[in-house]
Amino acid sequence: MTDLTTFIAGLPKAELHVHHVGSASPRIVAELAARTDGASPVPADPEALAEYFAFRDFAHFIEVYLSVVDLITEPEDMRLLTYEVARELARQQVRYAEVTVTPYTHTANGIPAAAVCEAIEDARSAAERDLGVMLRWCFDIPGEFGVPAADETLAIALEQRPDGLVSFGLGGPEVGVPRPQFAPHFDAARAAGLRLVPHAGETTGPGTVWDAIEHLGAERIGHGISAVHDPGLVAHLVTHGIPLEVCPTSNVRTGAVASLDEHPLPRLVEAGVTVSINSDDPPMFGTTLNEEYAVAAGLLDLDAAGLAELAVAAVDASFMPASAKMDLQAEIAAHLAAHG
């Protein structure tokens, strides 16, 4: 595996499922927590965060995630966090990332929508200039806050329309959050030219994935792993070319899957479903995108050529301009060729 680890470390990549606040480094989170003088439950010690990020279940994960969101109180916090996320992506040879941002949780904490967008856009431009990583945004509805949050998320997306915004999503818990209620919001986002990428089938069954396709017009599915239990759904994903954004370690850490050995990734790939490999909320789950590629190599018994194919699949499934896709695909091929 040592040889593959080196190959993965240098492999040019695209990441399609990574959350903005969930990517904040332990150092940044601890610094933000320290400002609260103990008023936040989030530890101000980076070493203590590993224990704080030990999730009992998905509901506990959401609770912890929102406690970190609450630490972000100023536009400069947004800018710093965004740039540091880009720095970590660049370190892993990520050339392009579609980062999920949840503007509603920041406006609810008192940061004006225009300031949220200005901060992330400023960091996006700086990251592309300084680090060579291209960031694009998915604005997602936090499903646990219902239709009012969807109304505001859509309004921010359409009224602010930052240059980096490419897609519209839906995150948060699935249990008790029916997908069809958000159909008008996804229809409006599509009409405005945004691509549609809701989460579904992470902690619920295949029915949620069907809802995401039939009611929300999903072009890609965040997670979607429970589709494996419905052969008809698997066939639909294959026939219609709807990719899944798979995050193996995340699924284990939130309890969506009992263990990596039981992860459905191999069965989905064997059935012909297009998948990309992603890190979701990497510091919270104690992982990186490079480590997720190593996990996928183990689950799928991949060599360097197979890992390069996974990297190309993410590029193909991305919303990059065609010319940028070609450039990144060529870079991946060159890396494989140099590996010998």
C-alpha cells in the first residue's frame, strides 16, 4: 500500500462532496472556540476536538456540527475558514472542489447574506490565485429548519448569486424531513441555471433517493448509498447516469454503515453505478480525501490505474467547464503515466 499511498498523494483530484464548516481544521475551530471564553461547548484545545467529534449517531453529529457553526460570527471568520479549507485541499493535490455552503446557518447567526457571499468569494479568488485550487459553491438547505430555511436559502442563491455558485442542495437529517416539500425550491433553482445535488439515502432507505430524483430533479446524489437495497433504483441510476457522491468514513462515523467492511461501495460499483470518492466533513471524521481514496482502494481492490479512473469519474461528474475537465483529465493521465 505504500506505493499506492504515494500515488494517491500526488494524484490530481476533484472533490464533489465536502462541507464548508465541516472542513475547518482543528486549529481554526479551537481558535474560534477560545474567543467564547468557555461559553461554547466546543473545546478550545485542538487535541480535545477528537473526543468532541466522537459521534453517537447522526443526530449527535448534527448537534456538534451546529455548535461549530455557532463559532462563526464575523465575515472575516468565513474568509479565513474558506481560505484554510482551500489550503488543505491544495495540499492533497485537489485542483477543483465543489464546497457545500449553508448560508442560512450564518445569516441566522447575524452575518448578512451579502457579507457571507463576499467573504467566501474573496477567499475563492485568493485560493485560485495563490494555491491553484478552483472552488465552486453548492448552497444547500439545512433540512432540519424546514421550508422557511429553504425559502431563505433560495433567496440568497438567486439574489446574491456569487460568481462561484454552481449548484443547489439539501443537507441535514433525512429522518422526519420529507424531500417533496422542497420541490418548488429546486424547480426555481433549476430555472435559474443551478445544478441540483440533494443529499439522500444516507441514513434512510431507497425511497428518499427516489424522492430526490422524482421530486427534486437530482442530477447527482449526496451519499445515496441505500440505493443498493433497491435493484430498480440501481438500474435507474445506471441508465440515467446519475452519480453518487460516496463518503465511506463519514458513513461509518455517523452510524449510517456499521463498518467499512459492510460499506455498499463495492456492490454499487459492481452494478455499474458511477461514484465519486469524497471526504464530507474531513476533520470531524478524522480523515482526508487522500485517506478516502486509500479506503476506496482497499474496498474495491484497486491499483494505480483504478484509482486514476476514480479520479477521472469525479471530474466527469463535476460541474467544471468542459475545457477545465479536459485539462484535469490530462493531468491525471500524466500522473498515471509517470507512475509507470
